[in-house]
Amino acid sequence: MMRRLSRAVGLLALGSFALAQDAKPAADAIPSSFRAFVAADDRFEKGSPRNRADKMHCLVVDNALNPTVAVFSRLPPMLATGAQPVANAEVSKLATKLNELVTDKELKAQRLGAFVVFLTLGKEYPEDDKRDEAAKQAKDLSAQLKTLGVPFALAPGKSESTAAWAIGEKDTLTVVFYREMKVLQKWTFTAEKPLGDDDVKTISAAVEKELRAKK
């Protein structure tokens, strides 16, 4: 059991609530907040207090009770597969589709949120020696994909947060769809079973079904 649950997510107008030390949350409850360095955030104009780019922030708190798709990737934004790095195909496919849903005018009232956290740091961002290159990769991929509604962030691969969210060390991609701080569905992918086009369709269909049912 974790020695200490991190400060829990924002709740209603009161802002946030705390889970007691060693308390066991409900099986379907969001286990904790997830603090990360936001490398790219184009949801709001630069200079806006709501723009979290280049800041440490919790995107779970940011989305409050709204429906949200959280994506955690243990693979970096750019993969060294040859002479030139190539974009992380799994994240690219999923982030592109999620951006379509986030910006869908018919679903706007549902206030869907989505974010990607790359779990590639060895330490917290301020202490990590490779943070600048990691941030550049995340910024470059975000700009390449033009996923304006999906912020990209960076966090350590091993932390209290990854343990709380049950992100396995062999899970290269973890997708959690939640609403009102309750997990609706969770998908995990590995090197042996990577995310494919059909999986993107399955995730998208589950999100759309939930949102259209609540319209």
C-alpha cells in the first residue's frame, strides 16, 4: 500500500478533496491526481492563465468532473527506428482521434477533455537531465499532429502516481476514460499487443456512446 496518496483531484466548486492516508478508494474511483510537466498546451492562447504550457500541473484536476480520456505512454513522442526518428504511431493515431472528439461541435456541451502523458523521465521534470530533449519531442509531435485540444505532458516512468493508477511497467500504453472522477473503461497495450486501428475505433466508440447518451 502506498505510504501516501497524492492530493486528490478537484471536486465541484470546493476545488479538491483528499483521500485519507492508507484509505482504499472505491474500485471505480480515480485513484489520485497526476502531476506532470505540460510541454504543449494549445487549448488556450499564449498568455492566458489557463494555458499550462511549460508548467508543472495536474491535468486531472484541470478537467474536474468533465468526461476525460487520459493517455499514458511509456514510449517517447519520437522513436529512434532508423536514421531519422519517427513519430510514436500509437499516440499519434489516438491523439488525432481524441482531438476530433474534443473539438466536435455536436459534443462541445459535454466538455470532453483529453491529455497525453509520456512516462519517459527518470526523475521529476525539474531534476531530470534529459528534460529539455523530452520536452522538445513532445512539442514537436504536438505541432506535427496539430492536436490543439489535447495537451502533451511529461512525467517519470515510476512514481506514486503511476503506482496509484496501476500503470504496469510492461504497459507501453494505458488509456483511462473517466467521468465525475469514476473510471468508465480502461485499456492497456504492450509491445506484444500494441494499439491498432481497431482499438482506436473501439475507444472512440466507447467515448462517443457515453457522451451522446448524456446529451
